[in-house]
Amino acid sequence: MPNQQVTTILFTLFIFLAGNVSAATQAEEKGIFINRNLTVDTASAAAWQALLDCRKKGYSVAVAVVDRGGNLQAFFRDRFAGPHTTETAVRKAWTAVSFRQSTAELAVFLQKGRIPNQVQHNPGALLVGGGLVIQSQGEIIGGIGVSGAPPGKSEQDSIDGACAGAGIKAIQEVLEFD
């Protein structure tokens, strides 16, 4: 490709990106903002793959995916998952989004006294491993929570968390190129 064509393509791309940034900035100046969210299809794909990953490991779990505001978008419960797993999965996903980090990290911070003890009493919060944030291009756009597998050796290596990670990995291409 000749240099002039490359220069033209790069210039066109720059103008396109600058226009999008400018439009977003103008919208924010008018008192609104624009954000990105998971589609129901993508949320469902993450939840389903997390459930399948745990099932492959021999565990029957519940999986919840919430949007950036903590609203439930997708939910699956395997037929032998305990009755407690429904609410637990939702609370783990909600907690990850609400506090903007994994529930396993929050549990460790609580244990080490790096966050106030009262945080664990926040209505809806559940500080045990198995909840992860879902990010796209550096922005938190949702959370996934898994409940039903036995705990790992530590909060950092929870089986629920590994299954949640498998759910995110299944949609990674969509998240990176959205």
C-alpha cells in the first residue's frame, strides 16, 4: 500500500475517533453522559459458559450476570445447585460491580482490616470469592457471580471465582472489540 493511502486511512481514522470523542464530550456538557453495557446475549453467554465450566469440574452452581448498575441481566441455576445459590450468585455479582473489584479481593481486604468491618453489613453485599467485574476497554460494564462450588484453599483461589473467570474469558473477544 503506498504511503499516501496509509496516511489517508490514518487521517480518516483519526477524524472518526476525534468526532466520536467530541460528540461524547458535547453530550456530557449538555447534562447527559453515554455509557456502554452488556447485551443480554453477551451476559447470557458469560453465565452459560461459567455454569458449564463448573459442571465440567463436577459442581452444580448458580450464575448471575448484572449490568453496570447491578441489575440482573442473565441467570442460570443448574438443577442440583442448592437453594441458597440463587441469591448468593446475584449478591456476588452485585458486590463486585458495586465495589468495583472481585469479591475475593474484598474478602481478603476485610480479613486484613484494610476496609471497615461495616462494609460486610452493607445490604446486598457478600464478601466471599466468586464475584468478578466484567470490563471492556478499561470500563466496568457488569459483574458475574457464581455460587455452589466448595471453597478453594483460600479466597483468592475459589472454584466459584475460577468458573466466573471462565465465563468472562468466553466473551473476551466481544469485550475487546466492542
